[in-house]
Amino acid sequence: MVQLSAMAFSFAVSRTIPGERGRSGSIQTPHGEIKTPAFIPVGTKATVKSALPESISDLGAQAVLANAYHLYLQPGPDTLDEAGGLGKFMNWDRPTFTDSGGFQVMSLGVGFKKVIDMTGDSLNSDDVIAEKRERLAHVDDDGVTFKSHLDGSMHRFSPEISMQVQHKIGADIIFAFDELTTLHNTRKYQEDSLERTRLWAIRCLDEHKKLTDARSSKPYQALFGVLQGAQYEDLRRKAARDLGSMSSSGIEFDGFGIGGALDKSKLGTIISWAVDELPINKPRHLLGIGEPADLFAGVENGADTFDCVAPTREARTSAVYSPTGRFNVSGGSYRRDFSPIDSSCACYTCKNYSRAYINHLFRAKEILGPTLATIHNVYFIVNLVEKMREAIERGDFKEFKREFLGRYKGSE
Ligand SMILES: [Zn+2]
């Protein structure tokens, strides 16, 4: 029984980028295949904001990622379990991911103030992020107590609770509960946090095994361990070695998430440290990264999947991607520009609508503005990573990267 369900998740490498760590491959889940590398759009509350699930699947997204923290608070994991899981609930029949809630309980669960209380003998520089001196998310060795950003009610997440919540939500790929640190934390705090995340990872494996056995009639859920370690090479490598070789209750992680504080200027290097220590035959997800240059660095250095709120969040502010960079389509110069956002783009928005029309929608505060911009942006990023995959398969990733980044100037 266990063996049968375990077969529902697998990963195979197809081609590698010559001289680099990057590769193309395929993840199999109970809800279908994800060809990698792939960008996974974020549907925080079981919806990719402002877009129909059908639009998101039509534009080629292979999976979506929702947030355990948000769905735990609202509508609650029992509702998703009763609905038959996240995919059924939101009418999405492809693979799904949920993150562990660790990032949100420690960043959102504090009233958006990015205040994290440090227990024990925290040093002064650990207080940099606690400038408001509020104790709204409290980390201890057993878990995190936090305040809901919705109504201020108090809640607690532990590795066990995160696993229970994520099993009820029912995504194909779920993440171990980890502690979020920032680049401002002291080296000592990062070390302590890494050890705490390691111990939590063991507890996640144990609880995951228990829940998988107890719910054997449900589709198999793959558990990814999450690597922290901030900007420190030795800590990143240690985290990757610890989690990469970790086994408890007779199971191992099915894949790995690279998370936490990432100095963007060193993104590729930081990923390469982790990738060098991780097993080659398991997928690696880079959490919260989605800008074009960062995606190239991630893919080149061996990350297989990515998620980020940037394409959707930017779209709702009328910032849209083009091959030469991101621009604001609500700007005055586009009022009578009847060309599409990007004339080389094959998305539904660009095939049917002009910059002038979308400019008008945003200025008139019509809901369709964010919808059309979201479809374009998600297509642009999903398609960009798909083109990277094709380039790896063809053997010309580096040429494609040089050509794309040569034209792409970032945001205005
Ligand atoms: Zn488009």
C-alpha cells in the first residue's frame, strides 16, 4: 500500500546544462506531471488573484502554490479536507503545492510589521527587525505562537500542526515547517535557528509518515525539507547535508525547498552551495523567487521549480513584463497606444487587447484591468521558464540566457 502510493511521486532528470548544475526534468505527482524547470504561480488563498483557474491553466501553468497559513485561518483546513483537497476546492485539476506557513506566521502573523521576537539571549543586532518591540510572533524550540493578521486572535504552529494542516489541505507537494530568519540576524542566531529547523524537520518527517499511513486512501503527498542558512556558505551546506541525508520513521524527504533570507546579488552562488550537497535525484524548489534575472540564476545553478507573488502582485499595480523590461501600462504615454502589451507575446491578453484599453481599465479602476495584466504577467514568467527548459533540452541555455538578459533591462 505504502509502496503503491509512494510511486505516485517521482522525479527524473532529462538533460543538464554543460558545465553547470542546472538541468531539465520531470516531476510526477498524483495530479499529473510538472516538466522542469517550471514557474509555479502563487494562489495564496486557493485563487491566483483576479484570474480564473481556467485562464491560469490555459496559459500553460503546470501547478499552483497556495499558503498553509492563509488557508488555515480561512476557510480552515477541515473545509478543504471535506471538499476533497485544494485542487478540487478551487477547480484546479493539475498538481498543487502548499508552503508550510512558517514564512507567514513569522512575517504576516505579526501585523505586517516584520517584527519577530527572539527568545533567549538574543543579541542587539537580532533586535534590528524588532524595532517596534512588539511580541506578536514568538518563536520557541517547540513552535511559533502568533497573532492572526485577520482578527488578532492567537494561534500556534508547530511542525506537527503544520503537517496536519497541510495534509488536510491536500496539496501534492508540501513543505516542512521551518524558521524564517532575516539577513539582520546575528551569526549566532542563524546557527541556533538552523539547528531548530533541523530538529523540526525530523518531527515533520515523523508526523508526515503517521498522517500518510492514517490517510492511505488519499493521494500521496510529497514532503520537501526546507533549507535555511541565510548568506553563510557553511550553514547553507550544512543544512543541505543534514536534510539531504535525513531519514526518520523510515522515510526521507521527497525534495527540497531553498528558502529564507537570500542576498539577491549572491543568489546563484547560494543556490550552488546547497545544490552541491543535495542528492541529485530529487527536485529542488526555490521559494519566493520570480524576477527574470533571478530565474536564470536559479535554473543555471540547479533549481527545478520556483514560486513568487511578483508577477501577480505587480500586475495588480499595472506593472507588466516585456522582453525589454517591466513597464507601467497605466502611464500617460499608453493612453492611445493600440498595440498589445508585448507584440511578441502569445497570451490571451496580448492576442485580444491593446495597451490603450488596459490603460483605460486601470485608470477607471475596472476589475478587468488586473485580470488582463495578471494573465499576461503569469504567462510571461511561466513561458520564460518554459523557454529555459526548451533551451536546456536543445543544449543552448547559455545562448538563450545571454540573448534574453541582453535585451531585458529590469523594471523601469
Ligand atoms: Zn501577453
